[in-house]
Amino acid sequence: SFAYVTIKDRLPQILTKVIDTLHRHKNEFFEEHGEKGVEAEKRAISFLSKLRNELQTDKPVTPLEDELADAALWNQYLDYQRNLSTGNGEPSWFQSPWLYVECYMYRRIQSALAQSPPIDNFDVFKEGKAQNFFESQQAVIALCTYFQELLKNIKDLDEKQLKGEFFNLLQVALWGNKCDLSFSAGEDSSQKSSPLESLQDLLPYILVNDMEKLWSLLIDTKKRATDKSIVRVDIILDNAGFELVTDLVLADFLLSSKLADEIHFHGKSIPWYVSDTTKHDFNWTIKQLQSANHMWMSRCGINWEGNLKRGVWVFHDHMFWTLPHEFASMAKVAPDLYAELQKSNLLLFKGDLNYRKLAGDRKWEYSVPFSQALNKFHPAPLCSLRTLKSDIQVGLRPGQGEQIQASEPEWMISGKYGVVQFHAAV
């Protein structure tokens, strides 16, 4: 399975890159922290080398030994996995659910740093995320230019035109999800060309296209809204870099077109899955745009900083997003987060990992309804914007998956196909 290849090849590759990154920053650690910095770097590398060895030799998964706030939850989850593996001995790297051990590896990277102060706040993936952003510069310029031109006459657009623009920017945010560094094991995955030029050609590759349903929800909510009610959209973010810019443009469009009054973004509280967005990445991206020597890029950055200051954009991070749990257990494990999401009129879940957690990362039949796979997770109406990069997909028409499978065996992991998959809350 793709899971096997991921654990056998991709994850050790990612760990090797992390070790190399720490090694390359040795002088920087020394300049900043003296001998303590160098000792910390050695310590972190030894933790990570041990981790790589455990992974490659299929050792049992061990409890976390750091003091971070979520360690107890992780260790409880390990007990839960032990109880599942009745009589098969300890859960190990190749004998455990893929979602669990993959998340566990990223959490152990964090653990290696947490136990190595004073470099415990170092983001081992930061350079890759920055590189993805800079290498996607042409696409960012094209998108910001298109969007700023659109804003000039957004007030004059009728409902049909507005809907057309919404569909465009939704698709840009969907295909922006191709730029995923954990998928390419940290190799270049930047967006080189303008994302808007190819939308028409890419339409046939959207396997579930619920854009109409999404539009109906937003337009109906807007029409029903009173002066006192606030229309809120939440975006559960995936990758930093180009994909984040597409999410920010979509968010600005929702505000500027008055389809929403507030946008809440949800990112990761620790570096995660190589390119996932943390608060630092979020703020850094807006600052980069602000200071860009391109008029429309900097205009976007300035406006977005303004949205944050005015409180119409809010960034949240919560440790639940970096736990191994599927979302069906959120109400129990993180009731505060679940209650927060219940305040929303629409939840947009970006990317593949969020999809795996929505559907519980099981080997579903392709035609199982999305609502069934969600397993009672419905804090609010929700939609997944995801390009397929793991072998899990639900909600297809009978025979649809099998038909593609016949001609393209790799269709579920190539990033070539996408879904805009909607579920109205019950």
C-alpha cells in the first residue's frame, strides 16, 4: 500500500533531511547560544537518529518522554492502540495504523527539540516553507494581481458574476493543495505558473464537485442574516507557501463580497507534516507580501494585516490538530475546539491530512457516503478541499473510482485529482 511506501521510504527521508538541517545550523546555534547551542544540536540529532533507527527496524512505538502539554494524551492514545492490537504484542511502526505512526513521527521530532533547550523553538521545516513561497513568486504575483483587479469592481458584480469568481478562487485554493512538501518528502513542490490559466482544463479532475451546494449555503446564509448576526467561515489550513496565499485570497474574497463577516483560520501549534502552517508561517507570509516590491502583492499584505488588526480575521492554533485522533473524537477529546467550530456557518477543511482525519483513514469503498465516513462529526456545515495524495476516498458515484483505477492505478496518490466535498450539518 501507499502507507507502506510512506513509512518505509518517505518518512526516513524526511528524518534524514531534518537531521541535516540541524547540522547545517550548528554555527547559528553556537553564535546564538554558545556551547549550550552546540550541545543541544548534538542532543537533538541523537534523539532523531535513534528515532530513524526505530522506524526502519520496526521497533515498538514508545511513550513520549517530554513535558509538552499534549504528552499525556499521546500516551493515552498509545494505550488505546495497545488494547486494539490484542495479543499481537506492542504496536510497532509497520504494524500500526498509518495515520497514527505518521503523526507520531512528527510529534517525536518536536519531542527531540523540546528536550534540547535552548534550541527547542527551532522550526526544522522553516527553510523549506520559505523556499516554497519564494519559488512560487510568479504564481503569487499572478494571483494577487488578478484579485486586486477583481476588487476594483467587486461592488458592481451581479450574483451570477460573483458566483463565477467564487468558483474560480475556490478552485485555485483546491489546486493550491498540490504544493505539499511532506508528499514530495521535502523536494521542490512550488507553483510556477499562474493557477488561473488552467482551471478550465482541470475541471474534469474534480471527482466530487459540490461548489453549487457551497454557493447556495453562503448565499442563503447571507440573505437570512440580520444586522446583529455575523456570518462566520472557518478555514482549517493545510500547507504554508503558495497554498496559504490561495487560502488568504479566498478569505479576502468572502469578506470583500460580503458573503462572510469574519474568517477564522486554524493552523498547527507545532511544526507539522513538513509544510503545514503554524502561526509564525501565517504572520511571516503576510509580512513578506506587505514588503514585496510588487504593488498588488504588497496591497494584499497590507489589507490582510488590516483584517487581523480589525479582528475580522482571527488565527487560532489548538493542539488537537496535531494529535493522532480522527475528528470524530474531537467532541470528546477537545470539547473547547468543537464548541468553537460550532459557532461557524461553514468549515473549509484544506488538504489530505484533514481528509484522512475527517474520514477516519480507513480503506473505505469509494461509494460510501461522505456523511457516513464522518462518523457523526458535524459541528457545522463542512467542506473538504483536497487533492488526492493518499489511498482513501469516499462519496464517489458507483463505479467511478473503479473506472479511473482501471486506467490509472496511481490516481489516489498522484495529486492529479481533487474533491470539493460538502456535507450540510445534521
